[in-house]
Amino acid sequence: KRFQPKLTSAQKEARHKKLLGLTKDIDSARKVYQEAAHDIAEKHGRSQRWMRQQLFLGRLQHAKSRLELEVGKCYCLTEFLRKKGSSLRCQYHTLTMEEKNLLAKEIDQHVKTRQANPKAVQRDVTAAFSSMEQTWISIISHTGIEGFYMAVRGSVEDYTEPKL
């Protein structure tokens, strides 16, 4: 096993500054590279996403945002939106309508829609009926009015029984 002595805070700070400088240089090179990739994609009629995949530009994008954090910390979504929300909104408002539509389509491709599980639906319906029944009993006891309620769902596959 290799022994590594603990770094002093000054050494840690120096390494962090060195890493930030390296990251800035890499980011500037990546921007130039992305612009060239964009030009190639337009020239040959390919999408920017396809070109990024061919040139491996999509990797390690989240590493850049983690450099702004202290060592061992992670972003909370609400904290991230509080810090970066206004700049993200400004960047979004500068996009053209076509770019906004493309962005929305790209997000829709990555978001998976959740399929309804019949057992989960049955549990939800049973829980809803149970809560409705308790509420209805309290209404009857408070007002003395008799009545009934009915809920209908239009599919046989829902495994629910009518409750009276």
C-alpha cells in the first residue's frame, strides 16, 4: 500500500488553483473544438448531437460545474437553481424559437414517461376510497344527512370494485 502524506491547506489551495487553470484552458479549447464541430455538422447536413457523439464532446460536462464547489460537496437542485437560475433564464431568453423547440424536443427524448402499474393503481384507488369513506362518515355524523357517492373508471383492467 502506498503512503501519501496529508496536504497542507496551502498545498490544497495551490492544487485547486492549478486545476482551475487547467480546466479553463480545456474549456476554451473545447469551445473552439465545438465551433469546428458545429461547422462540420452544418456543412455535411448532420445534427449537432450526432457530431458531438462522433467526436466524444458530450462527456465530462458535469465535471466543470463540480469545480465551483468545495471538496466533498454536492449541489442540491434548489441551491443550484437559486445560484444559477437567473443566468439560465437569461440564456434561455436569448435563444431563438427554433432553438427553444429543439431544446424541448431533446429534453423530451431524455425524460422517460412512467407506465401505470395496475397494482399501484389499485392501491391508490383503494386508499382514495378509504379516505373518502372516512370523510363521508364524518359528514354524515355532523349533518345527519344520508347519501351516497360513486366513482367510475372506464376500463375493465383497473381491478377496482365499486364501494358503497
